[in-house]
Amino acid sequence: ATPGSIIALILHESVLITAVAGYMGLVAGVGLLELISKFLPDVGYFANPEINIGVAIGATLILIVSGAMAGYMPARKAAAVKPVIALRDE
């Protein structure tokens, strides 16, 4: 495997994990808001809790980019290790 393919593999995994976690968090947040709106009285700020779709998409995109950035340094370090040394350490 080439160093570039190792970096790509690790970055794909990092982006996939953060995208799935972001989507699950978004669904859980919407569900929690729906649950809260059923039990709180219709007064003040919590009268009609809602999520702006633009903010939700923006937050998910920021999360995905952050996941890619967080995975880049470990990916570079993994690509720099020679396979013989990596197998010997097991």
C-alpha cells in the first residue's frame, strides 16, 4: 500500500465515523426537542422549540471537516511507518 492510500483510508474512516455520529446526534437532538415540547407548558422561550435546518446542516458539515482534520495527523504518522516495523511490533 502506498502512503497516499493509507492516508486516504484513514481519512475516509474518520469522515465516515464523524458523519454517522453527527447524523445520530442530530436525530437525537430533534427527538429530544420533540419530547421536551410535549411536556413543557406553552410559555416563553420553550413555547415552540425548533431546529433551523441551515444551522443543523452547517453544524454537521463543520463536524465532518473537523473529523477529517483530526484524522489527518494520525494518518500521516501511520503512512510514515514501514510495514515491516508495524508488523514486528504486534
